[in-house]
Amino acid sequence: MDMVLPPILVLEFIFGLLGNIAALWMFIFHLDIWKPNSVYLTHLAVADSIVMFCLPFRADYYRRGKNWIHGDILCRVMLFTLAANRAAGIFFLTAVAVDRYFKIVHPMSKINRMGLSYALWVSVGLWGLIIAATGYLLINGNIFNHNNQTQCESFNICMGFSPLSTWHNAFYVIQFCLPTAIVIFCTMCITSQLKSKTIDSGGKIKRAVQFVLAVALIFIICFLPSTVSRIAVWILKAWYDECQYFKEANLVFYTSVCFTYFNSVLNPIVYYFSSPSFSGTFKKFLNRLLRKEEEQTGSPNTVSGRI
């Protein structure tokens, strides 16, 4: 694990940072039409951009054989940021899926007539929930010594149960299971709506189906493995007292956690399917770049280029 994970984390850092900075640039400077889903995805892109700066420290930690050398404060900040990003990735994607659900399945609902201020308040509420649920990682130290090494972990398999560790495990599982149930429900309802409609004006329902399916795929790839392995470790800890009995399960957990960080790499792809305004803005921007390149190279087709 210590040899495999660092290169993976470095690659996630490079592609995730580039993708999310590009997405933020598109949202802030080039998006012509703002909707509630744009607000949710912008908050998600901010969270993903911030967490990217934790991955090099995490890679260095694994490269040293799980030996943390950067002090207690930075350990707390990193673990809090990683935990908050996981929750943000799940909650804000779920918020967009719910927004798509109301737009397609209940187009006459009052929720659809609420503007950007409503989406901003929802975002503030989600951040409040995330900070309240993960803020203890900033308050309590998570550095401990094991085999003459200083480890920085929010999960310590060799320590017994405590109220905070129980909450940490419970929230880790609940924050996946409940939103996943919501996303599955939204997916089924929107897909059913697509099948019942003989005419899909402008492909609106089809795009919504593509989006919620992309969200469901991210949940399965990025969040399901670590959740299942965390439950397995939790059960084994309840059965056995010694670390050696669930050491392999814990290794699987920390390996699967890297898939959680991968959601920050995949999210910019989801943004493309989130709304025609974002995909249309991206196409305009790409065409603008291509036209500028033609002008710089003096191509004879420059005059006839269209955005």
C-alpha cells in the first residue's frame, strides 16, 4: 500500500486540481445563466479544489510508511478537510439530483420557483451540517504512536470504542447510505418520467437521466468501497479485541479511501452533464480557444469560424 498509494494520490492531485480550477473559472467568469444546480456545483468545486492541497501531504505520509512529520495542527486540518470534502461531495451532488427530480417529476412545485437565494441558503445549511458533523476533527488530536511511528488517522483500529469514534463511524456510514437512497429514488423517478414521455422537448429529461446516472456511478465507484470496508472493520472490532484480527480489513479500508478522493477528479465531468448552460458555455469557450489558435496560426479558415 505504501508504494502504490502515493503515485495514485499525486495523479488525483494533478488532474483533480486542473479540472476543478477550470470548472470554477467556467462557473465564475463564463457561465451566462445561473440556476440553483449551478450554485450547488460551484460550492462542490470549491470544496474539491481545497481538498486537493491535502493529497500531497497524504501521499508523503504513505511514502514514509504512515509516518506523519508535519505536526498536530496540520494533521487536524488535513483530516478535517478530507472528512468535510467527502461529506460535501455526497451532499451537494445529492442536492443537484433532488433539484433535477423536482424540475422533471414535479415541474409545478413551488420549490422550482424559488430563486438563487434559496439555493444559497440550502448551501449554507449543508455547510453548517458538514462542519457540525466533522468539526470535532479540528478540536481533538488524531496523532498517535504505533510501531515507533507517528500516525495521523481519523480512524484508529487499535483503540477501543469512544463516543467520538462511534460517531465518526456512524456518520461515515450514514452520510453515504441516506443520500444514496435519495439519489436512487430520484434516478428511478426521472427514468420513469423519461419512459412515460413520448416527446422530450429539448432532451431535458434525457440530460437529467444522464446526470443522476453519473451521480449514482460516482457514488458506487468513489464512496461505496470505503463505506463497505469501514462497516467490515467496525464489525470486526466489535468481535475481536486485538488489532491483528482485522488488520487486513483495515488495509482494504485505507486503500478504498483513495477512491473517495477520486470523486474530486470525476466531479468536473459531472458538471458537463449538469445543465445545458454549463455544457453550452464549455463548448463556446472551447470554440473561442480554437478560433484564437486559428487566428494566431494565420489559417485561411479563420474568417469563417463561428462560436
